[in-house]
Amino acid sequence: MKKVKIINFLINPITMNQLINKIKLWRNFKNKSHYICISSVHGCIESYFDKNFKKAHNAADIAVPDGRPIYWALRILGSNKAQHLPGYLVTKKICELANERNFKIGLYGSTLKNQNFFIKSIKRKYNKIDFSYKYSPPFRKLSKLEKKKIQKSINKSNIDILFVVLGAPKQDMWMHENKNKLKCVMVGIGAAMDFISGNKILPPKILEYMGLAWLFRLMAEPRRLFWRYFSIIFIFIFLFLLQITGLKKFK
């Protein structure tokens, strides 16, 4: 599918219907794996400074515009049919699809407590969903043997879709590493699990539409997010202006 370069971040100018139809098509060929990145401004700047993350993200089968500024950048660059696809909405739509098609869902990442909250929340609306696999990895580097055991257990579960909840850039790099070892569609949902399960409050729709969801989150966690958000936003605007004015070519 077509991808558009935003700085050096490749994003698909895609609609929700196109995304869901692609997942349906992939599940007709369960001997192959695919992965979907849900891409934000934070990830865009991470990719500029981290070549390994850039490689992992840009190799994704699909990367959707999670952040409103990423969506606006697509529109500025001429992708007028692109839709803004925030992670929580993508996750809910995939759960709706799984409920309709009897797709099996797996969870990899976060804590078991958060996973259980998420499952309970999803099942309130989509009660036919089968969560056939869940695993909360330890907060350390895994050995080769542990990685192989995890890959084997995921494949043995015969899931159709695996929600990967490690946060960017870790989840994107994990999906890239496991692309040819798993037989499912991997989706890096990150904070969407917390929003859907109620551990974090979603910003009001008007702030999301205005591209100010970050401001709502900043007010909720000022100490943790202040420097991160302001530095990322400044760098993103500066680099994107260099791109659209032609003052700098990004590889």
C-alpha cells in the first residue's frame, strides 16, 4: 500500500475501512504474519534519532496516523483521503471485526491486571470475542530460549490477531523482530489498552480534533510529560518545515 514520508517516517494515508478490509484479507492466509504500527509524533521523532526504530517502523505492512499532527502532515503533503486513526479507535474496530468473524485475539505486554481490565471492558460490548492468549513479559531482556518459547506458545494458540502492548518504540521493534516467526496479524496498540480499560482518561473529542490531546495528557501527568511533549512538538514542527520547504532532504 502507498506510504507517505513525514520527515523519515513512512505512514499509510488510509481509511478505517481499508484497514479492516486488509486485515480480513490477511486472515485468509494464516501461514503469513503481518504487523501494523499505530504512529504518533513521538514515534516520528524517535525514528529520526534511532535508525533501528526507523527500520522497524518503516518495514511495517501498515502504519496508521494515530496522532492528529501526523494526520495533518499527510493532508499537507497531498493525501486528502487519509483519515485520522487513533489507537483506541483502531483497537475497538478490530475487536468489532473479531467479534463478527470469530477471530481469536491474543495480548502480549502490559501487566496481567491491565490485561484483565482490558478484556473485561471489551467483553461488555463484544461478548463473543475469544481471548485465546495473554502474556505479560518480565521487565528485562529475554533470553533466546525464552523468546522461542513465547513464539511457540503464540503460534500454538492459533490466534488471528495479537495486540502488542509494549509502548513505542519497543513494540514496533518487537513486531519487526517476530515478523517471520509468528502466524498472526500483530498490532502495536500501546496506550490504547489503558484508555479502553479505564486506567487512563481519554481526552475530550474537541481537544483531539484540534490536535490538543497532548495538552490534556500533560495536565494529567505534568511532571512526567512536560519536557517530553514540548521538546518533541518543537522538533517535529522544525523538521517538518524543513521538509515541506525543501531545505532538507530526509533519507
